[in-house]
Amino acid sequence: MKIIGLRSSSDLAAKVAKQLHSELVMPEERRFPDGELYVRCDSDLSGEDVFIIGNTHTDAEIIEMILTLSAVRDYAVKSVNIIAPYYGYARQHQRYRRGEPISSQILTEIFASYSRSIATVDIHDEQTLSYSKVKFTDLHADRSIVDFYRHVDIDYVVSPDDGGLDRVKHVAEALGKKYFYIEKKRIDDRTVEMKAPDIDLKGKNVLILDDIISTGGTIAKSSAILRQKGASRIYVSAIHGLFVNSSESKILENADEIHVTDTVAGKYSDISVYQVVCDYITGTHA
Ligand code: R5P
């Protein structure tokens, strides 16, 4: 078995390869003068089960994944498998208006044509899994979050909307803590109203947990509401931390600490999902 680490996930891929005692291959990459990407895998992959670990979020990452899928086909590999810790375009998993693409469908169809399996971590909506003709597994990072917070003094785990309640319930129960969600009501295109239940949070420590921090608006507003209700220490966590336009600064106006997983590498990604990925590889491809 060989692990290929793409640029977006090189640290995570290195941890996985180390844990599995497998060789880590980092493809050579450079840009042609006109900006196009050149990729080469200079490692003998013949007869190997190959796992390519890399996100498919930015357009550059998608091209990198597609070119790498083609590059490994130059060797007589046993199988090619994609692990995209953060699966991009999953929020456009359906047509909302006439004339739109189903973005996650077209990308999944391309990836599935060149691989034996696909896996990701906490995809935004599981409908995308149905677009794949090969096995497409959605892994869950809850246990990485639980391990991280096991010895942290927390009273409540909070979901910033009802959609994330299952994850929050699972994490809270594993930690032996109470939980609740903030009601999120869309008033119009631009206005969202958020309201926490009537619980006294004076002197309480809370962990707000979401699937994605993108613009940070949801988490920033949740933190402000919980602070107003008297929360003492506010921890913020998410599976995927995108932090569009340095949104961490508005989150930290009220939150005390931010910890996200390393599905997307960054300053706050100090919760690793490598064990979840390793268990998936050994469990399904041993
Ligand atoms: C919503 O369905 C998601 O669970 C997140 O709450 C949302 O994507 C976060 O986005 P933002 O950081 O832009 O508020």
C-alpha cells in the first residue's frame, strides 16, 4: 500500500503513512509558465493499493486530484482510492434554481471514473454519496473531537442550529455533558435570527460545535449570544475550518479558543483525524 499526499493534506497524509508504516509519496508539482499545473509521481506504484489524500475544495485542488489520478494510472497499480478529508462543492448537491449545475454530482462522477473508492470526512450533505458509482464512504470525526475535549472543563455542548444537533448530542453524550441547540430562523435573504433556549449560563463553560466554519458568521453570532447569556469560557470547534477572509477575528471577539480538525490545514487545526482515516484504510482495504 502507498499513500500519496497532495499539497492541501500533506501533514495529515504524513501522519497516516507513519501510523500505517507505509511509504508517503509526494508528487512533484510545478506550474508551467502559463500557470497550468504539472504533476509527476516518480515512485514505483506497481501492484500497490494507492490512497491519494487531498482535498477537493479549491479549483486548484480539484485539478491537482484529477491530474494525480491520471498520473498513477501510468503504473500497473492494484487500486486507486481517493480520500478527500474536505469534499468541496458538497453544498451545491442539488439544483436550487433552473440553469444551475449539480456541482458535487459532476465532480463525483469524474472522481469515481478513475478510482475504486472515495472517502471523505463529515460531508455537508450525504446526497453527494449517491452520485458515485464506486463505494463512497462518509467518515465521522466526532471521536477526534471527543478525545480532544475529554479533559477540558465543559458544562454544555451547543449546536448553532438544529441541523447539527445529532453530532452535538453524540459528542455531548460521549463526554457526559448536557447539550442544546440555538434556533436559527431565516427572515429573508440577508437576515437570520438566532435565539438560544432559556438556560442560565452564568459561570458555565460551553463548547460550540459546527460542521463548517466558512465566513464565521454563524459561530460568531452564536458566541455573542452565549456570552450575553453569561457563559464564562467559550470554546469553538468545527470539523472543517475554512475561515474565509480571516473570519477567526470576529469569532474571537467573544470566543476564548478555537480548535478545528486538520481536514483543512490551518492555524487552528490542532485536532487530528488521522486515526479515523487510518482505521478506514485498515478496515476496508487490509
Ligand atoms: C450550515 O448549514 C452549516 O452547518 C454551517 O453552520 C455554515 O455553513 C457555517 O457557515 P458560516 O461560517 O459562513 O456562517
